[in-house]
Amino acid sequence: MELDKIDRKMLNLLQQDGTLSLNDLADAVNLTTTPCWKRLKKLEEAGVIEKRVALLSPEKLDLSFTAFVMIKTSDHSHEWYSHFVSTAAEFPEVMEFYRMAGEYDYMMKVLVKDMPCFDRFYKKLVNSVAGISNVTSTFAMEPLKYTTALPIGGE
């Protein structure tokens, strides 16, 4: 889908505040509400806007221990991959999960309350999936930048 300047401005505004009313969004991009609504529907139908969510404060919810878990496996079969992905995706502590190129095969961003909670997560993970050959974890000391806004330009 080709995005024009108005689409990009709408998306940037919504990334900053997903609760903007249709009237406020239309005013901000110099449209009336009907064309603004039609653009929003088109962006949703095209899958550009996947969903609208509330972003919660991990610290306020006592979830300030961030671990990055790198995993190696010697089993690269489709069956193992499918089992591993579906199993890991079930863990609510896993915030992000990637298949990687390079030294490690997979990487997870894990968010928990503290080290004992991470240790419980780690034990559940390695006991749930056979074939993990190496797990290395690093822990974030301080978040320096966090955003959910994609760099789409347009302003």
C-alpha cells in the first residue's frame, strides 16, 4: 500500500496517542471526519494498522527485570522449530522472540519481576523443549530508549 503524506501524519499521530478522537485526528491532518474515517478504514483493512492497544508501565506493575535470552540448537528440523516456537510463544514472560542469523539461532526479550522469577522462567523453558544446546542470558541494567513508534516519516 502506498502511503501519502496525510496517511503518514495520521499514523504518526496515532502512534503517539491511540485514543485520539476522529474529530481531533481529522483536524490535525486538515480533513473532515468522513475522509479521515475512510483513510483509517483503508489503513486497517490493508493491515497497516494491526490493532490499537494500551501501553502499560512495567515498573508500575513490578515487572522491571529485563533479560535477553540467546539460544542455540543443534536440531534445525521443521518439527523441532514448530514445537519450539509454539512452546516459547505460550510463555507470557516472552515479550519479543526472533529467529536470528549469526552466532545464536534465537533471541527472546523476557520481562519478569526479579532474578528468582527469571530463574523459574529459564527452568520451565529448558525443561519444555529438548534440543536446546546453549542458552546465554544478559540482563538490562537500565532502559535508555524504548518506543513502539515506527520510523515512518511524513511530518
